[in-house]
Amino acid sequence: MQKVLITGTAGFIGFHLARRLLADGCVVHGYDALNDYYDVRLKEARHALLKKHNGFSCTKGLLEDQQALDGAADDFAPDVIVHLAGQAGVRYSLENPRAYLDANVIGTFNVMEAARRLKVRHLLMASTSSAYGANTEMPFTETDKADHQLTIYAATKKASENMGHVYAHLHSLPVTMFRFFTVYGPWSRPDMVPYKFADLIRAGKPIDIYNNGDMVRDFTFVEDLVEGIVRLTGTLPPLPGAGGDPVPGDTLSPVAPFRVVNIGNGSKVRLMDFIDEMEARLGVTAVRNYLPMQPGDVPATWASSDLLEALTGPMPKTDYKDGIAAFVDWYRDYYAL
């Protein structure tokens, strides 16, 4: 029975991953600060569902609190660590950059130290499509150079990739980094596009549409993303010189058991089409407030999922219309609309 420590189980993606692993028969321990970056009641509701499983336990604590994190990790003795917690949000990083350094750099260092000390079988950590920064050639592939991040959020995530490589090299610790692409679905964060738009549309308030709507995103349904994480959990980067057939487009380090993998839907969706579908599902026409591009934002993101599929097989790719329908159904149920 595999024991998995997940940081961020009260968060959007961590909750979905924990629920899936529990359903698969794993024992899961969550570590989460339950901070007030957004409505704590939503985080508590996610944890309440997880606590219905006998295989779930959790510790409340900050990533920056090394003593608390070490205590939770030592007591649980995980086989695998999946590090999803951190300070999220591109736009908030313009207002409070220090929060990103504390959680995403110091916090990630503490997680890596725990993984090293406990000699876990595999450490998996979340990065972001924002790591591609100013790149314009798409779809983004993992072998693209990613040196020109545009926000502190993206820079801290790229730093975590670099630190992960160092730990993989120095300690022969298998490390997989995954770059997420615009994840959405039920139980999402209120600061994310579907939730934020649903709240505003329902209240009859304007929605802000940046770059005058000329935006393209690779919207990735959360259950598809979780499927990718679960598959990668058992797909360890081999030690250098271990042999085996090379995988096309692999990002394996020549000096460490380390790789970077995109997890995205692999298709482009126009933001305006996404909004049109949100309106149709909610049955309300939005008041649209068109604005110029936000600092640090990019007009398009689009993932190549070739490496993920080469490593783990064909992936589910939920159409955005079906994903929005699932989100709206949850939203109506959660708010008893």
C-alpha cells in the first residue's frame, strides 16, 4: 500500500489528487497551511471530504516552518512526496512578491530536504507553464529554453526546477517536475477565471477581459491533470547510465535522475470562446469590460503533451465545453443555486 505525502491537499489540485489516490487504495497524508489567500471555508470543505476516508490524515502548517514539515514527514514516512503547495496566482505576485519567495523557494527547499533525509522513492513537484515566459513559438515543448520569466511567480517556480535538479544530482533522488497549463474544473480557486467569471456574471457585475479578449489558453481539466500526475508518480527518472531505450523529446538530465514534463490538454482555446460557453452554461450574458494586457501576462499558452504520452500512454483530453459544464454543475451545487 503506497504512502503518499501531498503538500496542498486543501488546495484545488491537491484535493483532487488526494481524492484520486485514496480511491486507488493509497494512504495519503496532507500538509497545508489553510491560509486566507482565498476563502478558507472552501479549503475546509475540501479537507472535510478527504477526512471521510480512513486512509487520509493531515497536518496544518506552513511550508516555511521546517520543524512542522519535518515532524509531519517523519511521522508519516512516505514512499512518495508530491509537492503542490505554494503561493499561486500570477497577478498577486505583482502585489506581494515576498509571499512567493517564502512559500515557493524556502518552502520548496524544506520539502526537498525532507525528501532527501527520508530517501523517498520519488519526489514530484509542481511548476507552471509560466516558466516558458517570453517564449512565442508554440506548442511549448519541454526542451524549449525557458530563461526569460515575466513574473516573480514564474521565476520562483523555475527556481524550484533548478533546485530540484541539484538535489537529484547530489543525492540521486528521482525528481519529476511538471508544468501545468491553465487548470480548471470543480472545486477550483475563486481567483481563477471560471470561478471568478461565474461569481461576477451571477452578480451582474462586469468581467475584466484583458488584451481586449485576444488571448489563447490550453485549458486543462483537473481530472485529466490528475491522471497525468498519477501516471508520472510511477514513472521514475532513471539514474544516469541506467540504460534503456531513449524516449523521443525526453528531458532527462545527463547527470541526475531528473526530468521536466508538461501536463496540458494540448489544444488552443480562445478566451472569448471559453467565456461564450460560460455564459451559455450559466444562462446569463456577461457585462464585458475590455482592458489592455496586464503586466507579466502573455497572450497565449499551448502545451505539447508528446513527452507525457510517450512516457505514460495516451492521455484523456476533456473538451473545454464538457469541462465548463462540470464546473458549472459543481458551482450551482456548492452554492445551492
